[in-house]
Amino acid sequence: MARRVFFSFHFDNDFWRTQQVRNMGALEGNAPVSANVWEAVKKKGDAAIERWIEENMHGKSCVVVLVGSQTASRPWVIHEIVKGWDDGKGVLAVRIDKLLNKDGKPSTAGTNPLSKIKHGTGTLADVVPIKTPAGFDSKAAYASISSNIETWIEEAIKIRNNS
């Protein structure tokens, strides 16, 4: 049975790349959000965004952070990671910079957002490893994510359950 996951990512930069991961079919995630819906939620303010995150994270077993070039600088991504971890969900970070955008271009690897979150005497990155897909091009990275993401999610849930 496919796990139900919450996807966390930088909407403006990485939506196209994240859709590739969402469409792999191995996972049940929250329904894709259009730019119009996300803008409408944002216009209602921080409390509305927090409610949206709460509603969409409910019933999920893992937060899958799709890490692009600027993901670590997004406050709501950091909020989603912290909320997921604090709620006892697995947290998985996967680099997606090798996947192509709508213009057929890869990105650059960004900072690991888990390294921005304090945990014990270090950061969450000390407990939760970021996954870098194998391969040097988009097709190889896609294949690596596709064939490993279910195992990575199970590992993330075990890490959380043992922490």
C-alpha cells in the first residue's frame, strides 16, 4: 500500500520538478495546489497558511521535502518540517535539482533545509540524512528517485520512530 505523504517545497522555483516526483505513482500525497489556490491562501495571512498546512498534513505519515536551490530559505518549508517532526511524522529530504524545469533546465543544489533546524545539540540534518539521487542527468536522477523513494520514506519513518 502506498504511503500518504505531505510534500514540502518552494512553490515558485520547483513546482515543475515536484510534479515529476508526485506523478511517479508510488505515493499518495496531498493534491497538487495550483498557483491560484496557493496565492488565495497566502492572501488570507499566516493563520490561514498554518490552517492549510495542518489540514493537508493531517493523516500523513511522512513529510517529503523536495529540495531545490532555494528551498532552505523558505520559512513555510521550515515550518512544515518542524511541524511534521514535532507531530511524530517521518521527514525525508530529497534533492531535485537535477530534474528539469518547464524550460528543460536543471537547477543547482541548494542548502539542506534540515541543517537550519535545531535539534538537541545539533541540527535535524544530524539525525535525518538528505537523499541525493544517483546519476548525472535528469533521467538518471528521476530513475533513482522513482526506484528508491518508497524505501527512503520507510527509513525516514523508522528514524522518527526511534528518535
